[in-house]
Amino acid sequence: MRVLALLSGGKDSVCAVETARQSGWDVVGALALRPAADDAWMFHTPNLGVVRGIAQCLDLPLAEVPVRQGADLELDDLEVALLKARDSLRLDGIVSGALASEYQKTRVDAIGHRLGIKTFAPLWHKEPVEYVRSLVSGGWQIHFSRCAAEGVPNSWAGQALDLPKIEAMRTHHARPHVAGEGGEYETLVTWAPGWRRRIVVDKARIEATSGRATWVVESWHLQGAAGASAPHSQSQP
């Protein structure tokens, strides 16, 4: 089964790749969508410049595709990108990190149906608390790249997702989705079990308003078995 992974750099997209591989699927590449606006309907937006490094940690070739602003235009651009990938990579399917978002899953499923390729969401309907706990307990290094809801304080932006924070979200009166599937928070993975390299953040800043805070990685490099790479900035192509 030759599949392409939708990769944002967040925990769910990375975990979907690893789960697909554990299922025996041949993940032949990754696709990162770069929305024109920060308030995209479908796609993750923080720290997309770091996805190149994450794809290298996953040993995946990466295609990066800009998408236009607007719900329908985002889907049109995704479909065009997947059509090209289907033909060039001889794809059987697409893998996404959808966990509970009907909006995301149904639209990816519809595109796959039109293109004649299968769609897989290997994390679909996992119990969120146990799922996130399993990543943290398994040694994943995950940072909050955006905090945007009551129960996920702005002060967590840039910090590690850990067991005490999971418990704080689980017991908060506002009942945020503990896996962040409702947009309560977004993440950046800097290391996962089995990776031979890791993402090292050299410089970052916090951009905060009353309603949300974003951890903006300004420069980063890869470090690991192959040594350290030259620094990268978010703006580099």
C-alpha cells in the first residue's frame, strides 16, 4: 500500500505516519500545505517552516504546496496537489492525522473518492486522554506551538506537553479537548522514538493576544547521528 502523508509537524500528523508504518504501509512521501492566512479552515499554520526538518527526521521526501485563502479554495488546492502526487508517486492512498474532526476527515475522504484513492485516518476516534498520555509516556518531545482556548493557558506556548498539563486540561471546568482537536492548541514535534535526529530550536519568540499565544520558531537545526545541520530559519524555502 503506497500512501502519502499529510504532514503539519504537529503530534497527530507525525503519529499518523508512524502508525501507518507500523501497519505495514509504504509511506512514500509527505505533503505540507502552506495556507495563505493564519486562520485556515482545514490546515495547521504555526511553524510550518520546521516541517522540512521533521520530514528529514521521518526519512520522507517532502512536497510543500501553497493554498489560497477561503474554505473552498483550500480544498481545491489540496485536491490539485493530491492529483499530482497520485500520478507521480503511483499512490494507493492518503494518510491524515484526523482524530475527531468530522470537518477535516469528511473533506479528505471526498477528495480521495473523486481521485480514486483510499483515505486513512489511523488515529480516528482514539480516546484523547489516553492517546496523548501514550505519546508523552512514550518519550515523544512535543511543544505547544499555539494555545487558543480556556484551559490551555497562553503561558504554555513553547512549553513541553507533559502529564501534568494533560491532567490540568482533563480536569479544567471548560473541558478543552485534551488532544486539541477542536483548535484548543497546536503542537510541534521535536523528537519521537526511533528518530536518529532531533529538531533543536535555536531562537523563538511568543506572539500573544488576549485570546491566544503562538510560539514562533525563528531558527532551528537538526542534531543527531549524522551531526548537526546548518541553522534554518522559518522563511527559508
